[in-house]
Amino acid sequence: MKSISFFINTLGAAGGTQRVLTTLANLLVEDYLVSILILNEDKPFFPLNPRVNLRLLKPHANSKAAQIIKLNKLIYKELKSSSCDYYISLDSNSILFQSLYLPRKTRLLVWEHFSLSKNSNKFLFRISRYYATKRAWAIVLLSQVEKKDWLKRYKINENKLKHIYNPITIGEIKNYDSNQLYANKKVLAIGNNIHVKGFDYLIQAWSLLEKKDWILELIGFKEKEQEMLKDFMAAYEFKNEVIIGGRISDIRQKYLESSIYCLCSRNEATPLVIIESQYAGLPAVLFDNCPGALELLNDSGIVVAYNHVHLLSKAIAELINSKKTFEQISFKAKQNADRFNQQTFKSKWKQLLN
């Protein structure tokens, strides 16, 4: 049985990367020996199959450079002892810091979760990404847009770039009912960074909405970010309710309680929230500035010009005011989500690993 090791700083966060990694590990553990190398002892935020082996690394040292060297040595030791066939990193920015030493047998894969065009321009990160193009056996990208960007920027063999969409990670939804979704009267947005996720835009757009007796719910924040968002909201008046909440593990229920999903990000690769909200039948409203997110749609959302808050508000109002429009787009969203099923996701990964 082949051995696979993933590296991620923590499984304790509520982010989409942790959720997708947990899903893939759970899917592969039936056919592979799966390990996840982590840097802290936080309990996984999402359910993890007990057969997945968690290996805690403690690269404590007197300096940052010494810590990086020690981390690489610890990773090498783990990969060597498990006779690892594939070592998978979830971030090309960090390849330089945790993939310096690899056993001869072990193939390095980069599962990239950031958008190349809007990634950090720090010097060491640029070097790390270039290093990844030379060192990695394969680079798995989340959209065709990202594949084109990597090919354009780097002299890299196209066969090394693999495109695999993220999957639906929430439980099965059998009883789709657009009438019930519309009756929920709730607009949902999820994230953990106010600026990156563009929640300031969404708050402003919501303040422009006439009284409709609908609710805007923003979730995914730590307490500090919740307070920051409330402070920002103090400058606006709202005719419709706003709810701010923290991180939750059962995101499925939130989709089922909502009607519309809003993505107002300044920076996105291929957001899992769009895939999963579509599976629940939620029409999307989003800006046109993130090609990876747009690639996930199939006439299953309303796209507006980036940074135009009044157009964002108008699009939300269109779905609220016209039940017919809502139901048409909701049905397309539910249909569109079929292409992101877990079986297809698993099959593509097994094809790559075999």
C-alpha cells in the first residue's frame, strides 16, 4: 500500500483548506497509508478518520533559520521512516521552507490553494514558487484559470500541472426545495478576514437595501474580527438585520438556513464556499475580479463589476424582489454543483497518485 504524507501548519482552523484536506485524507485512507504532519496539537476542527496518522513536529530552535533547518530535518525523518511515496504540500509559498530534504523515493506534490496572480509578492515567496516549479513532481491547481497563469509565468512542462476542482465537503442534501430557500430570507457570507473577503463592501451594499425583512449573516470570525466588524458597521444605518457570528464546523446547516450566497472578495482562488453554497441551491452574487471563482459558475449567479457597491446591492435586491429569478438561478446552482462531487474528486487524485 502506497504511503502519502501531507504538510499543514494546523488542522485546528476552520478554513476551507483544512476542510478540503480533511476530506481528501478521509477519502484516500481506504487505499493508502495517510499521514498529516502538523506543527501544533490543536484538535482537528473538522472530523478526521482515526486511521489518518497525525504526526506532530516540534522544530524549536534559537533562530528562525535554525528552526527552518530543523523542521526540514524532522520532515525528512518522518518521510523516511514511513517510506513515503508522496509528500504533499498545500502551499507553494512555503515549499522553500519545508521541502529542502526529501528521501530519494518520495515524490513532492504541491496542492496550491492560492491564486497565483494575487499571491504575495514577497521576495522569498517568489523564490519559493519558482523552486516549486523545479522541484515538484506535480503541481495540483484548483482551476483552469490558475493552470493558464502558471504556464504563462513559468517555463514549466504542462504535464506537470494538474487541474482538480475542490469537492463538495458537506453532507448530502436530498430534499432540494427552492421555495423553502427563498422563504429563509437570509443572505449568507463566510470568511475570516474582513479586508480580503470584502465584508466592508457587503456591509455598505446592505446599508443601501430598502426594508425587505431579510437578514444578512456574516460568519467565520474570531472574537477580535467580530468586534472590528461591529465597529465598522457603526458608521452605517441598516433597514434590514445583520447577524455576525464565529466559526462553526457544521457549515451545511447554515447553507440550508440561507437563501443567497455573497462573495465580495478582493482576492480569491477557487472558493469552496461557492461550490458548497451552489450544492445547497443558493444563487450566488459576486464581483467579477476573481476568475477562479467565476469559473465555478454556470449561469448560477449574478456577477457585478468589482468595487461597485451600488451594483452589489442592486443584484441582491434583484434576487430578493423576484422569486421567479431566484428560483431560476437556484435551480441552475443545484445542477451546476453536480460536477464537484466527491467521487470525481477522489478518482482524479487516485489517477494522479497511481
